Amino acid sequence: MTIPLYYKQFLDDNPQHSVAIATLKTLMKVLEEDKSTTVVGLRENVRGAIEKLKQIESCVQVESVSEIFLRFITLYVSRYYDISFDAVKRALSARSELFLRNGVISAKERVAKLASKFIANQTTILVHSRSMTVLECLKNAHKSEKNLFVYVTESRPDSSGRQMCDLLTRENIKCKLITDASIGIYLDKVDMVMVGAEGVCASGGILNKVGTYPLAICARAINKPFYVVAESYKFIRMFPLNQNDVPTSNKRQLESPNDLPNDQLDYTPPAFITLLLTDLGPLTTAAISDELMKIYL
């Protein structure tokens, strides 16, 4: 089975899983079926698979989790010179499963438990778009018998906020869908803003669904806490200075002046973020570069 086919099949069969998990499962499949006989060959094959995945899914999560996986292989293999290469590959497969379980799948649960401590009873929260991490945090707080009310932005252009509202309703969490343009009205009614992140940059800022940045600006203007919930595998070695540095590989060409752009991401600078709630604990924006150094050095 080819890499694109395996990746798409996994997501079709497991719609509840994230792009990051699908990426890791695909790379683990590559590792399992790899026929190379040297570390260099293995690394090149994995890197080739990563490039193919980036062509399938123009997503920051694909890049971040792939780079961490590649770093994981390089560091692990470099420790073993006295065993056969086949034994190294078997050990890598076992370690990859461990990384998937502890570093990715259970990371969301740890974020949710932490975020629940920041959510008091009778809290009104504004969320943006559809974030499975935010959803898990709200579910955890709701299960702790905290009474919540959630405003959800519609989140154009894909209206993913509608999906988020449906998911919240299934969990019996009270919510209301609002238009993106009305955030200024509803921010006065909420206690906090909580968003997810496609990528957490070295600067401490985040790349997330378009509309996050203006929401953060408005929240800052009226002193509402702006929390980002994100797993550490989303930490990425990027340092955007402004919106011109946001990845644009998923933008389409506009055929006429009346066509609306399909921008997917924007960059929210660290100055607008109150705190990042991660599986590593609560982090200030300044701490992200230190955590990235721990991962890559």
C-alpha cells in the first residue's frame, strides 16, 4: 500500500483521530516495511515519506510531528553500535508505539486535566473553530460537574464551528453558534477565550485557524484571558514575524475579484496569549523556545 493511500485509509477508518496520529501511524508503517540495511538509508526513506505526507496534507501538524519523529529515530539509533541493524529496527518500532501512546494519544488527556483546573464552575467560554483538544478540555470540565456555557465562532471559510457545536451538543454541553464578525459583542459576555493550535512556534506565538489572531486582539483589548491548549508535539521550529510568514501552501489562486480567499491559518503573536496549557504543564510563551531546545538538542 502506498503512503498516500495508507494515510487516507487510516483517516477514513479512524475519523476520531487527528492528522498527527495518522502521520505517525503512516511513518511507523514505513519503518515496519523498510528494506534498507543502513541507518542513512533508513533515515532517507523516512524523510522521503515525510515529504510525500506534506504533499498530501499541507498542515503544520504534519511537519511538527514528522520532524520530532525523525529526530527520535536519529537520537535512538546513534546509541546502538553493538547490535544488528534488524534488532535496531525492531527496537525502533517498539519505541515508536510507546511514543505514539505516551507522546501523542495520552498527551491530549493530560492537557484536558490541566485545563480543567483553569475552568471554574459557571464559566462562560468563547472558542474558535473545531479543535479536538479544546473539545477534550471542555468534556473533562463538564464531567467534573462544572456548569459551562460555550460560544462557538462559525469559523469561515469552512464553517468548522458548526461541527464543534454539534460535538458539544452531543456531550450535553450548552453552546451557541455565533458569526465571526460578532466576537466583539460576545466577548463582553464570557470569562475566557480558549483555542487550540495547529502549531506552537519558537516565538511562543501560535499558528491556528484563520480568525484566531483578531479574536486574540479583541480579547486583549477588554482584558479577557486568552488560553491556548496544545500538545507538545505541535511545537515547531518556526519564528514568524508577521502574517507574511504564515505557510501559504494551501492557498488557491483567485480567478476573479469577487472570489473569496481560502486562507486557513493566521499567526497570533505571544503578546496576546495569556498562557499555554500543555501536556508539559502550564507554560508562558517565553518557555516554548526552551522546550524546543530540549526536544531538538
